[in-house]
Amino acid sequence: MGERENKIDRDFEKMNTISRIEGKSDKFIYAIIGFSLLLLYDLVVNDAKFSVVIIVLIVFSFYMSRKLKKDATAMKQTFYSENSDN
């Protein structure tokens, strides 16, 4: 019975980790929206003084969001393939 409880605890921790990674990915999507609004403001008000920096931040946020989504998907597939055997 103790071994089964340990497996359940490990599975719960894995799913919790996957959920946290997906949450971080969503935060990068919100950052993209915020940086896009900041870029629009910079273009209209500041005559594009900081547009290059803001574009780099948008690209970086997009890259990190995609990377975290891929990592979470890979972890889910591994988790489900391990548990499908049982």
C-alpha cells in the first residue's frame, strides 16, 4: 500500500509541475500583449525611441512562451505514456 501511495504522490507532483509550467507560459502571453501596447504607445507618443528594445522583448516573450508550451506538452506525453502501461 505504501508503494501505491508514493506513486500517487509522484504523479501528483508531476502534474503540479506541468500545471506551473503552463501557467508561466500564459504569463509570457500576457507580457506579449503588454509589450505590444507599450510599442504602440512608443510609436505614437515617443516617435519610436524605444521600439527596437520593445520588439526584442516581444520576440523573447514569444520564444519563451512557445518553449514552455513545448516542454509542458512533452512532459504530459511522457506522463501519460508512463501511466498507460498500468
